[in-house]
Amino acid sequence: MKNVKHFIAGLILLITLQLNAQVLHSIQGKVSNQEGPVEFASVELLKDSASVKTVMTDHSGFFKIEGVQMGVYQLRITAVGFEPAVESIEVKENENVSQNIKLNPSSKQLSAVTVTSQRKLIEVRADKTVINVEASPTNAGANALEVLEKSPGVMVDNDGNISLAGKSGVNVMIDGKPVSMSSRDLSNYLKSLNASQLDQIELITQPNSKYDAQGNAGIINIKLKRNKVKGMNGNIGASYTQGQYGRFNSNAFLGYRSGKWNVTGSYSGVQHAGFNEINVTRYFRKKSDHQLQSIFDQSTFLKFTGNNYQVKAGVDFIASEKTTLGLNLQKGTNHLNFDVPTVMKIYDPNKTYTGQAITKGVNKLDNENLTLNFNFRIKFDSLGRELTGDADYAQYSDNGRQQLDNYFYDAQGVENAAPYLLKGHNPSLFNIYSAKLDYTHPVGKTLKFESGIKGSYVYSDHESSFLNKNSGEWEIDDRTNHFLYTENINAVYINGTKTWDKLQLQLGLRVENTRANGNQKTTNEKFDRNYTHAFPTAFISYKFNDKHSVNANWGRRVTRPDYTALNPFQMLLNPYTYQMGNPLLRPQFSYNGELGYVYKNGLLTAKLGYSEITDIISDILTQDETTTTSYVQPQNLAHQNNLLLQVNLNVSPKKWWSTQVFLSGNNQQFKGMLSGYYYETKFNSFNININNQFKFGKGWSGELGGFYQHKNLFSGNSVIQPFGMLNAGISKQVLNNKGTIKLNARDILSSRRIQIDQNYYEFESYFTNRIDSRVFTLGFTWRFAKNEKNVLQQRSSGASAEEINRAGKN
């Protein structure tokens, strides 16, 4: 309640200050051509060549830029199919400016289609970091997870867990709508998205109250390409990637926009094979005296083959200048076959070989996903009052099958125990329903309020049927279980933004109520939870002049457990190792604060951040002395403090050469109970990401870059040893700039090898992982368009916020 009182007091202060605010000026006008108004043209206000503000023209070609100080400016107007125009204007005291601009048709067709190649690869802004995917030739043939892995501040571990700025608990979104799935299934889904489908990746470490509170580390929003051009347009692309195994990617996009209708369709397909080489050495010690009992040395060479397909279709109907309706559909499948041969060698405390267990494992994964979205936007006036809404339905199903044949041998290679033969069928189903309304209401020129409501309901059904072969007969195994889970989250928020001459202040509050029910039908274990929490946010920025500005923010966030993490189902990896969920998991909460500095519109940016997280969810290794088995289970580790420093530098040594350097360092401190012990540790780490882009002329461009991640602490109890990647690529525009050929090499030095060490109390294990990461890709994209003139502005939000990021299937 104290936070609520402070928020209300802040809003009252904003309204009071509004009455005495400095009156700023506005610039307005119309953009047209010989045939009439040009809608959705970009109008950028510049001062001394530095960007001040950018707006888009509406359906009548009208634009308005508010909150402008006195001075001399330039207006730069760009639109697809037209030559850019620049107009000089002067804003005088007590005078608003009206300026009409006429554009001439461009002599170069399809110029807008290739504009992304001219953007910076990384743009560090006050509120987020943006990665322009097509600006990097080495992204050709890559998938979304591989693009994420080389993004600054992002780390992906072997299980697909994603961390941002040194913190776990990331809410991954696609076009503003989270992808609800477990870490493993999210990893598989992102692998099915071709980089050619991606437009931008937004890294938002401190979202405002309009966003779901889910995600301690913030939000990663993956924005897909959209239809922005009138008439018929599209592209077709294909690439082949060769490492130890091959991978073929194909994709196509087709859009048609005419009059009030905008229709789009896209396809993406991947046929691939790969491997995952895993080696684990685990020292099994007694809990009582920590004396070494045995040593397990495991080696696995997991080979997989599979295919992924995603089809999307959408239609937007512009009912009037103020009302737009939209409908979107996505359908996808993911089929993977895993061969998982594992050899587990066992040694006594003197490191004498005593025998081994051999596991012949075969897994089949068959995922299907379906998402439907209906959205609308109503503009009430030209001042910015508008209402937007979304209704979403998503269904994820999985029909996984597993077979493990386990054989046991002594030191002489003689079978010394009966084989343990296990087969399982693990179907699961998720149904997600959600809806939201958002309303924006400006008050005058310098004050804006936003408010909204959202409701979501999730139903999940996990059934795991296992049989083991005993005396020649298949019998029900005790790992069989059936878990049902439902969750309802209702939220309301309000956000207020006040702008002065050089200062901007934003205060927000989001309140979420969560009701969750779990039912382990096999053992009749049930749980019910009902809790309400407030999530305040505050942002402030001050611009000293055109060169220097500072900003600060603060907020509270939550990470709820993945739905699958609450399921106590045991997933057997081999006779001595398994993983399981934990129905007693609690959500983790964090307080996050950041202080930032921007020099020369992003030439240099720096950020200092601090976060405090309680009830951290971590994967904890537990050992059973009686059975000499080990299992991994998510648990709540008490407390973490994280201090972060990030610096980003953009320089151009030559006109044809630009360099971006991203450096971050963090200090992590963990305190709490871990496996029955009090656990405390401190850790310092850093990572550096360097990218060089080259423009050689005549359509040639290139890239050379990579990253290095120093030794890092992950999940509080695991140390990831240093690793990095070196990438290079080159591209050439062909066919009158309608086509692009790209050739790239990823992980040239084959240095992406993950090593994770766990060493505390009686727990000691060493894990190494190598994948097919050193690859070479040749790709080609052909673009076509007809009657391209204007750019269409579209919404990219949906109602299924965090839900699609926690479900566990796609």
C-alpha cells in the first residue's frame, strides 16, 4: 500500500506541474505527391544533424510533432517509392509551424526493401537495445536462437535457459506476445525460426507497467518482418548450412495491400541434422562426512534429425481513418528424432574401474502449435487518444515418445544385472486464452496517461505413461503420472508520462492477481494458490543538450515457475540420472534499478544497474546415497544481488568501416539454503561483443565479429567456464538489387564449447558440451514488389503476454 500511495502522490504532482509547465511549440503539415496524400511517411525532426523526434503521417498525409523548443531545424521526410525530402524550418517564440511537403517518385525501385542493410547492427537506446537482424551477413542461414546467442548481454546455456544482463528469468516474446513454453521447448521453437523471418530483436531490461510483470531479467521481444508496402510484394529465400551435418532452410513471404485491405502470408521450413556431445564426470560423496564413495563418468553423443514448419497468415481491414481491425493465424509443427547412446563408467574411490551401464535411448518429439489473434485499434482524435484491444487463443500439443534400454556390466564386461527396459508415451496439451484492452489519453501537449486491463486463463494436461519389461512382460512403471494445472491471472495498470523542456518523468503501477491449481492425479497431490502483488515502475530522463543526456529507472518484477517445472514427473536420462519438477516452487521477485548515460545520440552509451532478487528459482543437483542416483530439480534459492555495468561504443574509422563494441561486467552475490546447507558466494564476470561492418561498394558488404564470455556464475550454483565465437560473412546485391547472396562462417575457431562446474559441499560434477556450431552457410533471397509507394504502420501486440512463455510447448 505504501508504493500505491507514493504512486498516487506522484500522479497528483504531475497534474499540478502540468498547470505551470512551459508552453512548447508544434510543427505540423501534410505530405503529398502528384496523386494525393502520402500516408505512413516517416517525418524526422533534426537539429544539427541529430535526430530529435520521428512521427508517421496518417491516412490523409497529416503529421504533427509536439513539444518542440525554439530554434532552427530540418525536416527529413522518407517514404517507400519516393525520393527523400529535406526542409529547413525555424521555430520562433509563440509561433507554431505549418509546413506542407511534396515528394517526387523515386527513380530506384525497391530501395526500401534493402534499407535494413543500412541500419546499425546494434542500436542502444535509453529504454532498450535493438538488434537489426538483417544488418549482419553472418545471420544468413542462422536460426533465432543462434542470433540471440551472439546478441550483447544474452547468454544461452545447454538446456536452452536464457539469461539477460547476468540475470535469469527472461520473458521471451514474439511481436509483443510471449511464447509460453519450457526452456527446452522454447529452445526448439526458436531453432525453428529462420533469421530471414526476423526484423529486430529488442532487449528491454526494465519494461514499464504496460507490460506483463513476468520476467525478472526483463523482456526479449523478437519482431518478425511485416508487410509495409502497397500493392503486391514478397520474397523467397533459401540457404544451406554445412557443418558436421547439413541443414536446409527455406522461407517465403507474400503480401498484398490495396485500399482498405492488407493481406499477408509466410512460410518457413527447416530440415536439419545435428549432434550434441555431452560428457559428465560426477564425484559421489557421502553427506555425513563428504568421503568419496564412487565416480561416475558419462559420455553421450546425441544425434538428431528433424524438420520444422511454420505458416502464418494475417489480414488487416482499415474500416475508416480511425478504426483498424486485424486477424492473425499461425500454425506450426516440429518433428525431432533423437538417438541418445550413453555410456556410464563407474569407478571406486581409488579410481579403479568397476563396471559400466550402457543406455540405448531413442526419443521422438512431435509438437504442434496453433495461435489465433484478433485485434483492433480505434483512434478518437488527432491528439493521440486511442483504444486498442487483443483477444488470443493458443494451443500447444506434444506427442512425445521415449525408449530407454539399459544394460549393466562388471569390470570384465560380463552382464551383472537384468536389463532395465523402459518405454514411455508423454502426451501434453496446453490451451491458453487471453484478452486485453489498452487506452491512451493525452492531456494537453506534455502529459499522457495510459491504462489497461488484461485477463488470461491457462489449462495444461500432462500425462506420462511408462512401461518396464519384467520377465518378458511389459508392466506399468512407477514413473507413470498424470498432472493437471490451471492458472488465471488478472491485471490492471496505469501509467503517467510528463514532459518538460528537457525533462521527462514517467510513473506507473501494475497490479496482478494470480490463482493457480495443480492436481497430481496419480498420487492425489493437490495445491491451490491465490496471491496479489503490485508492481510499481518509475522512469526519468534529462537532456542537457544535443550531446549529453541521462536517464534512470526503477521497478519491481516477478518470475513465475514454468508450468512444466511444477510437475513432479521424473524424466529419466539414464539409470543413475533423472530430472523432475517441483510443485512447491514459489515465484521469485526482484527490484531493479538502472542509471544510464547517452552521448551524441548513441555514439557512446553507458548503464549502471542493480537488482535484488528473492526466492531465486534454480536447478539444484540432489544425490541419493542409497541408490547412488542423482536428480536435478528446480528449487527456490534464497537471495541474489546483481551489480551490472554496460558500455556500448559506435565508431567509424573509415566511411566504409563501422565498429560496435559492447562491454559488460557484473558482480553477483548469492545467499541462502542450498540442499540443506547455508550457501554464500560472490562472483565477478564480464563479456565483450565486437562487430565490424564493411561497405565495399557495388553492392558488396561484409562483417567480422564475435563475442567472448568470461567465467560466469549461472543459477547461483554453477560456474560456466569461458567461451566465445568468431564469425565472418560477406553479401552481394544482385539482379538490380532484387536479390542478395550471402556467404558466412560461424564459430570459425570452434570455440563454442560449454563447460559447467558444480562444486559445493558433497556435490562435485563437471559437465562439457559441444554442438555442431562451426558451420558455413550459403544463402540467397529474391525480393519482388509492384506498385510500392507507401509504408503501412501496424501494431505488434497481443493479449497472450507471459502465458505463451511458460507453457512448455509449441
